[in-house]
Amino acid sequence: MAVLNVLCDRAEGTPGDIPFRSVTGKSLSYEEWARSSRALAGVLREQCGVRLNDRVMIVVDREMWLEYAIAYVAVLAAGATVVTARPEEGRASLERSAELTATSLCVFSGARAREVTSGLSRRLELTDTVTGTAVSGTAMTEEAELPEVVELLFTSGTTGRRMAVGCPRADFVDGLRQEVRSPVSNSPRRSVLVHHIPLGTQAAQRVLWEALRASRLTNVYLPNTSPNAIRSAVEKYSATFVGLVPFTARRLVRACTGANAALPSVEWVSVGSSPADDDVLNSLTEVFPNAQVMNMYGLTEAGAARIRGVHPNPPGALGTPEPGTRVSIRGDDGAPVPCGHKGDLWISRLGGQARFYVGDPAATAAVFRGDWVRTGDIAWVDSDGYVYLVDRARDIINSVGQKIASIEIETCLRAHELVVEAAVFGTPSRLLGERVVAAVVVDQSWSANAEDIQRELMVHCRERLSPYAVPSRFVHLEAMPTGPTGKVLKHVLRKTYSQDLT
């Protein structure tokens, strides 16, 4: 599959259609995208010496989706592997990523990207790729074949160490072809997707796939994820699709109250990155009264394999595997367990090729088995095929001889009307094994002191949870430590509070 040729076909058929638009007013048509990517690919090959299977890192400021889309197709058209890094990593982390992935060239754009890539030996700056003036030179006339590894994506680092995941050619092509089943691709008319998906993630890869395939879709990226910014963008662009993560979804439903709170133009709302509570999904149907609300489950290691829940699901269910996706619940010995029993959640995509961790064969062997991926989550499946997530295996708390799921406690805490966000984790305890600790962000309107808040939350939990699951400590935060996709970094919380709360 020639990615640039796919894009050029779009440009010939619908040259003026706009696949990407920014809230600052810039836009990118299919004709501009194809022309600029072709020109940049020529520069990469002829001036920078990029060859098949080289690895080229793309680093752009987070709002520069237009520039990223151009560079992404250009790197693949030149036959190189795309390595995406974010300026938010900082210079030292980015340089380690470049060393780990054996990056031979860095393509960058934006003030922050210029700063953090300054220590890399070979760089190419894109100063105005949308108009093509910065990629002057001979445009590529013949597209190179796709590299053996199309892309290196970094995991979110919620378990402590960010891993580079290799996406082989066959897996990329399979995902690009099979994703056409999504509601966005199947929309019969012009649609607008408003989202805040960070570049370099599996979700961002899907957005690019959609843009390459669906000429009726315009993507609008939101650098500001406040409820007012989301509402404003949905109303301004008459958005038909909205992509959220649970934290921004919770903030949005808390802010959208009153007679004029509803956003009727939206037809589909997708909540991803981490599972959303049933209460949030229920509230989203009030904010988006004409929309189907979807809860999406996937991970970088599994590629296009996903579990999708179209609300309302059975209470507590993630959803069911998408067409082409398989799930299996297995015991510690790797054998499948009976329906309704808890175990390790494994997932795979029919026709896909196994991914791998760069530079870590031991971790690859532990997670990837043929076309199956061990997710690291504990789950169970009911007789109708619905998947229920219990917790991340690493987040299970072992206290007083009980295995306690942090998700259950977090859901309980978020049900309190003045709790904005909650993260539950275990800290070492000589007496208990692990102590249950809850970090909470509370509404600014809650004026009580810390002791009164802890007392009220303990009462709230005791009325709803088993005695051993009630947190013994509460940590009050202004904001949670999160990764680029909005996931709470529990390893940071454990490291910060383990010594304080033993």
C-alpha cells in the first residue's frame, strides 16, 4: 500500500475538502496535504539522504496537527519509519527516545519543538509546510515502499516506564483497511470531529487513518480542553463527532447544567484512553441528547484491536469486541478460564501482525504471543460477550488478605458530587501488607478543611464499599499527575506518598 498515492487519490477526487482545521483559523485541504507531503518527501530523499527503513523522528508543538499530518505521510513516502515524540517530554527524555529508536533525522516545527530538539545532530525544520514554501525542492515522483516497521509509538508510561512499540507493515496496512467500519468513516455526509487527541498515540494514528480514507471528515484539534473551549468548538463547527477522555468528559458534564447546556449537533461521542464510569456515560447522553455515546478500550500494543461499548451497556461493562477483534480471559498458566471467571485479559486482531517493544526482547516475549497481546488488565466476560474490567493487574491492592480493585473505589468516590477526580493506590504497610490510599481533587466550592473532607469521604465510602476497601488515608491535590493521554500516573503517586503514609 502506497500511503502518498492514497492521499493523492483523495486530492484528485476532492481537492478542496478540508481534513484538518485548527482553532486558530488555519486549514489544510487534501490538495495542499498531498502537494506538501510530496515535496517534503523529495527533500527527505534527495537533500537529507533518507533511505528505506531509516527512522525519522517527528517533533511538533502539540497544536500543530496540520504540520504533523504533512510530515507523517512524507516520511512514509520516503520509505522511513515514523518516530513521534512530543516536546512535553523535555530535552533529556526526547534525546533518550532518539537513542533508543536509532533515529537518523528529526523533522520539527514550533518554538517548543525547536528548543527540545536542539541537542539532536541532524534536524530539518518545517517553517511553513502548509503553503509548501519551506519544502522547496524537487517533489518525489515515485513513492518508496513502506518500511518494514511503519511506526514507533510510545506507551503512556502509566506503569512507570515508557516503551517504544513497533508497528510492522502488515499490521499498519490491516488497520488502515479494516478501520472503515467506524461510524466516522461510514458517515454519509460532511462531518466534523472535535477532539484533543495527543500526537504520537494509537488514537492519533486512527485519526490519520480516518483522514486518509474519509474525505467527508474534518478534524479540529483542541489544545484547550476546558468545558467552555469544548462547547465553543462544538457550536462553532457544528461538530457531529466528539472525542474525549474520561477526565475532560467528567469536567464537561459538571459544567453543562441548565436549559441551554445541551449540544444537539453531535451524533457520536467517543470516550477513550481509559474506561469511563457509567455515571459519566449517563450524563453525557444529557449533554449530547442526539448522540450515541461510545466507551472505547484499546492500547498501543494491540493496534487496531479494540473493545467498543455503545451506551447503554449492561452496568459496569466495557462493551464487546469490534468486528475482527478477539478477546480471551486466561489464568496464571495461560489457559482460558470459564465464562464469568476473572483472569488476565488478552486481545488480538484477526489478520494483524504482532507488534514488539523496541530494544526489550524479554518484555516483548512476556506481552506478545503470536497475534495475541497480554493487556495487563484483569477482566471477565459474560455469556453475551460483554467484557468487564476489574482493574489493572499492577493496581490491585493486597490488603488484610484481600485483593482490592482500585477502580471500584475510584468509581465510588467520583459518585460524590464534590469529587472532581480520584485515584486509588496501595502503599506498603508492615501491618496490612498494603494500605489503601485515595488521592482526590475536590470541587473548588467545597470550603471545608482537609479533616472534614476526609471524614465525609470516609462516611461516603463506608456506606458503599466493603470495610477493607475503604481508604485509610486521603491525599488532597490541586491536579492529578497525568500522562499525555490524560491517564493518571499512579506510579508517581505511589513514589510520592509511600514514605509519608506507611
